[in-house]
Amino acid sequence: MGEHMDFGNRTVIVTGGTGALGIAVVGALLDAGAQCRVPYLIDAEADSFPHRDRVTLVPRCDLTDESDVDRLYDGVSNLWASIHLAGGFGMGDLADTDKDSLMRMLNMNLVSCYLCCRRALAAFGPEGGRIVNVAARAALEPRQGAGTTAYTVSKAGVSALTQALAAEVVQQNVLVNAVAPAVIDTPANRAAMPRADHQRWPSPAEIAATVGFLAAPDNEVTTGGVVPVYGRA
């Protein structure tokens, strides 16, 4: 994340923190002095989370449920940054994707992000704060979303949310940005796409560096950005 990134005892909430990208983001934040609060839904992910002893874990937290989101943010009065990595991917032609599947994508990606943004605004202190969301390459280039239309629509919503909210809260010193990854180089993605050129995919650590900058006090002017983190893909 760079030696100049100083989160000195600032509180940061990271949703999706126990996932592949989340582990890299939380690790970088901890190294920069942040105090991290990480929700999880699946016990096994919390059990294998390498930073579990250095963070505050919030168990069985469904980010599509307002009361669970309230529980995640309750008692945090000095929040500095809220980083929303939680989400899900789904393939399928539109003809094969029913309403339940569409709503699942919208809930996992857009609704969870929206609810966390909303609670974060209430938890920021007088000096403001930072929000970082995760869109996707297909959100910026929807023609890339053929075969994943429901997912693409949900991530396009995250992109629009990021830009609209940034304009809404700019006077409150709250900066709102998103990263837009292509395929991230994780074991699960390698297994799903064995014939792809994995060397071209950005690593979780590389994306974490961009997330870290956008969330850092050092970022004083970047807001409303949906930043491509495609690597060489």
C-alpha cells in the first residue's frame, strides 16, 4: 500500500474482508495502522481468515438485511472509511435468468453496497470519511457483459450509486469512489477459467493498493471516480 499510507488507529469497516481481495485489503490496512472491523456470513471463512486475531469480526452478518447492517456499524462513532468488497458473480444468458436470480444479483451487489453506504454516512465523524465500492469492468463497458447481464446491471448500479453519492456528500468531506476490476487472479477464478492467460490478471494485492489509496487520508481530491483496475487483461 506504500509507506506513506498512514491510517494511524483510524477505524475502517471492510465488507467481504474474508474473501481473496478482502484478505489483501485488510492486510494492507492493518500494516498501515488501521483498526479494521470485518463482517462475515460463513463460519469457515472466519475460521481460516489469516487476520482474525488482529481485527474485530462481526459474525453472521447479512449485508442485504438492514438490521444486520445496523449491527455492523453500531457503536462505531469515529468511522474513517467504509470499504465494500462484498458481492457475488453470476453467469447466465438473460433468457435463462429468472427474477429470483436477478434479485439475487441486485441484492448481493447493489443493495448491500447501498445499505452500507447509508450507514457509513451516519457513522463518519466531523472530519468526514472515505467510501470505496467495487464495480466491474462490465459496469463501465456493458457490451462486455454478454452472458452475465444480471451481474452487469447490478454492478452498473454500483457505479451510478458511487458517482451520484459522491456529488451528494462532497461538501461533507466524504469522498466516494469505486474500483472496477476485470478478472482478479484468485485460485477460484483460475479454476473457473483454466485456459485464460492468468499472468494478465491483476492480483488482489495490486487492486488492494488502489483501494487503499482511495480510502486513505492522503486522498484529498479524488471522488466520484470509478477507477479501472484491469491489469493487462
